[in-house]
Amino acid sequence: MGLFGGKKDNGGATATATAELPAVEGWQAGTWTIDATHSEVSFTVRHMAVSKVRGRFGEVSGEIVTSDDLGTSSVTAEIDVTSVTTFNEARDGHLKTGDFFEIETHPKATFRSTGIRHDGDDYVIDGELTLKGVTRPVTLVTEVSGLGPDAYGGTRVGFSAKGSINRREFGLSFDARLDNGGLVVADKVDLQLDVEAVLSA
């Protein structure tokens, strides 16, 4: 199941996104506020070509505006880059410098969707990520992980999304090399978003 529950019709062809919206039980159009306490933006990058370092941003906010017309739905989010953690104090301090995020000048990153499309069994969110003052396109393959009532009389939706960026395109230009010429920190960064949002009254 992808974002909004897309699936194949009986003929094997991909059904239209709008027609598939009701496939998510309890689906509602409206404005959903991201619940920062239950949401996470994380990343993975290869280190010295032999292992991976994982990190996350502890603060994220934003909203999802859904409608019966999938094409007019949208996502906006703001990430507090100063909240980055890889659970290593020295490494986190380095990430906050000009080699990477330069948080004193660029404490926030933002994402704004530009479109939502159906790609096979998946829904894909196209958007623009602004990081360290640089805006570049980014694509997120997305699926709904759940939708329904919460314990407080409201309605919640959860979704997961994956994508990747080239850190150098955003000015994260740290370039330490191994003796064989390989990168200490790879250029490709994999992104993982797990977001929970609450439907506004």
C-alpha cells in the first residue's frame, strides 16, 4: 500500500490516485498537524566505505493538507537542524560546523511538496528541500502506515517515506580522504521519515 492506499485494479492496470483514496479506511480530507513527539527524520551515510553512521533530527514540525483530489494535496515541514544527533558528542559538534550544516547561519531546513504521483504500486512525493540555504529537488517514496482514531477523540495518520540526497549539492562539502582516495564520509545520504499527524478540528 502506498500513500493513500493505492493498489492495482482487477485488470492489472494502475488505478487512478483519486479513485483509490477511499481505499484507506477512515480517510478524511483536511489539514493534519505533524506531531513532533511521535515523528522522526533520520539519515544514514556510509563511513570510510566499510560501515554506516545513523543520525536523526529531534525536532520537526509542519502540516499535511489532504483533499479528495490527490494532486492538490500538499506537505510542508520544517526541521530544526540544531537538534541533530548521531549519539556521539564529538561527531555531532562537527556536523554543526561549516563542514556540514553550519547551524549558526542555517539552523532550519524546510521541505515543500510540489506534486504527488502514482508510480507502480507506490505513491511518490516530489518536493523541494532547502538545506544550508540551498534548495534542490528531492523525491520521497511514501506509504501510509496507519490511519484512525486516537485516545483523545481525534484522528491520526502515520506514514513513512524514503529518499536520498547528495550532500555536496547542499554545500555539505567535507572532503576528508582515505589513503586509497576513498571518502571518509560518502556523498550519498539516505533519508527516512516516520511521521504521525493529527487532523485539525
